[in-house]
Amino acid sequence: HLLAFCGLPILTTECEASRRPFEKERLDNEMQLVGEFGLKNKREVWRVQLLLAKMRKNARDLLTLDEKSPKRIFEGAALLRRCARLGLLAEDKRELDYVLGIKVADILARRLQTLVFKQSLAKSLHHARVLIRQRHIRVGKQMVNIPSFAVRLDSEKHIDYSLTSPFGSGRPGRNKRKAAGGGGGDDAENDED
């Protein structure tokens, strides 16, 4: 960004600060989501909450318009198509009213980290995050190393180990190559005696 280059702060909102920072019920819900989906910190929850709030606001604004309004028809169809592509809405629930019923957990369930664990490519959610960050996972032909990557419904069946990964068809890891090579330099000295 040009503003960052000039030394000025970039004013983008990634997540919203809570109006009540020490509300016990909210803190407990956030911790439950962090634990359930293996998140790094609460900022990941707040980011999804902001995304969901914007989606809900768009849906509410479109619902106030007349049903035959071109803006409602065009933007409503785009919002529903985006939600359906991400797997947030089922085929029979493609209406703006159902967008208001989407929860934070529904969006978190579509993350790559969660889907890698559910497809048994990793032993735990935390292991799934490590595998993704260490470039062992691909979606289709593209290697992805972002745990929060939102996986589309049609891409879900293409999640697999990357081609260069030792877990997939890549060459074995450092320790396995070392063991197959016959150890280290100490063995060569003992053989000469």
C-alpha cells in the first residue's frame, strides 16, 4: 500500500473490538469456538464475526426492499450464490431469510483446517494446522498454506496431500532418508577396524 510506504497507518477493519470486553458469556463462547475449531487466537473468531455481520447486514438491507426491485434481485442472487458456493446454505434454503440464520460455527466449519481433520488427513485439529502451514496440503492442484482458507463446496473432494509432501507421493523426509542411508559418519570409521 502507498499509505504504509508513507508511514501512515492503513485504516482497514479486520475485526471489531467488543463493546463489553469482559462479558463472561461472550468470552466463554469465544473460547469454546477457539477450542472446537483449533484456532490460533480469538482474532480469528472476531474476523469471522465481522464477515458474518456484514453478510447479515446486506441480507437485512435487501429484505427491506421491494421483491421486484432490481437491486434486491441482482445483489440478493449474488449473496445467495456466494453462500451456496461456500456450503453455508443448502439447496432447499436459498432465500435471503436463511442468510440471517447462518452462525459463526457454520463458517468456521468450512475452513481448510477443519476439513483436513474431518477427512482424516490429520490426527487432530492442531496437527491439521501444522500440516497446512508446512505446505503438505493441496486443494485441487494448488498447494495451500493458509489454515483459514474457505473451501468451496466443489473443491472439498479435492483436498489431499501435496505432490511434494512425504505424506503423499513426494520423496521421504529427512529422518527417513537418513535411516535408509545407513546412519552417519561414525559407522564408516568402525568398519575400517
